[in-house]
Amino acid sequence: MRIHHVLLLVLCCTLSGCGHRVDNENSTTDSRMKDYDDQVKRQQAQLDAYDKQSKHAEEQLQAQADMQKRADALLVVQEQLLKRQQEDFARFEKILDTWEGQQKQYQRYLDSLTK
């Protein structure tokens, strides 16, 4: 009878040890799954951050393109204003030359009257 008790005790210990081993394997598997899930979440967070950076960079490029268009439009306006100013200056020079010519003629006329 004593051998039966010893065998029963050994069998119970073996079974309880196997149960711990299976629990340990399950907890290891659960731990690995949790680590994998955490890794996937970190990668997804990195992808989300990259997407945000990419969208921000695209927005900045679009803003720069818009600014370039406005700068080009301003440059065209400036060039038109400069051309108009040059034309006005040339017209003024022509008027001034005409006026000076008329002044010289008038002075010659005045000088001829006094003689």
C-alpha cells in the first residue's frame, strides 16, 4: 500500500508539474503575442507619424508653390510698372526737350525785338 501512495504522489506531482509547464508555455506564448502586438502598435505609430510628416511636407511644398506663384505675379506687376515708369520718363524727357526748344525760340524772338 505504501508503494501505491508513493506512486500516486509521484503521479500527482508529475501531473501538477506538467500543468505548470503548460501554463508556463502558455504564458510564454501570451508574452510573445503581447510583445508582437506591442511591436505592431509601435510600427503603426511610426507609420502614422511618417504619414503626418509626409502630409506636412506636402502642405509646405504646396504653400511654397503658392508663394512662388504670387512672387512671379508680383514680379510681372513690378516689371510692368517699371516699363510704364520708363515710358513716362521718356515722354517727360520729350516734353522737356520740346519745352526747352520752344523757350530757345521764344528767347531768340525776344532778342530779335530788342535789336
